[in-house]
Amino acid sequence: MRLPRSSAGWTIAVFGVLALLMGALGLLWPEAQLRMLGFEVPQSRAPGDYTGTFLTASAMASFNMGVYYLLATATEWRAFYRFTVVFRLVTFTVFTIVVLADIAPGRFFMVALWEGLGAVATAVALRRDASRAAATEPGASAGAEAGGAGASAGTVGEVPATADGVSRSAGADR
């Protein structure tokens, strides 16, 4: 696996590695994960208590999500980076509400905070990467140099264009 090629890629990679590790922890040692999040771990579970089943499903989802994030990092899939900003902010909101409504213990707010800070870090990194790219492109528009959100000259959508205007995929130079 190659290292991230942008600041935004690094934020996605860090989240991906941690999601993968937390998923593995949940699969191998779910009680430790429950304690880490501030949930009680009873000595035995009542019949019909599917906490273990739910933990396995959640841990597997986290593990898979980590893989998806690392794949997005390896391919520098910037549309995915932007997508995660929105949905990690939604996750922050939902998890915060769950804690405030006393549905989850207060320590669970750390998960919400992780999601919210991760979303903001990725958003800031995306903006910074775009500003850097605009500043280094010949003929970059004044709005892009000032950190504007508009598309800069020299790109076609998400694919950089060469001096002759021909778009090249991210992997074409490898």
C-alpha cells in the first residue's frame, strides 16, 4: 500500500487504520471495546440478549469501513473524501444526541467527538490541498489562489489536465 499523497489523504488514512483496528478489537475482544466506550459488561447475558451479535456486526462493519477508507487513500479518491465529511458530521450529530438523551454513557461522546473532529480535519485538508494545487498551476484563477471554491484552470472535474488539455487518470503516471 502506498502512503497518502495529500493532507486530506492522510486524514482518511488515519481514520481508516483506526477503524480497521477497532473493528479487529471488537471481533477479537468485544468486552474490551465495550469497557473502553463506557458500557457495562455483565458476567452473563440473559436469553434473548443479542449484544454479542450486534457487537460482531458493528465490529465487522468497522473493519470493512477501515478497508474502504484505506482503498480510497490508495487511489486518492477525493470525491469519497468529501462524502465522508458530510456523513461523519451526521454521525457526530446522532452520537451526540444519543449521549445527551442518556441512551449511551457520557464516555461514548468521545466517539462523536472523534467523528466530528475527523470530518473537520478532512474538510480543512481538502481546502488546503485545493489551495496548494491552485497556487502551483500555471494560469490558476484569482478565486482559486485566494482559496475560493471554484474549479481552477488546468483541471477537468476531478482529473488533472495536461498542458494540451487532455485529462489523465490519477494512475496514468505510474
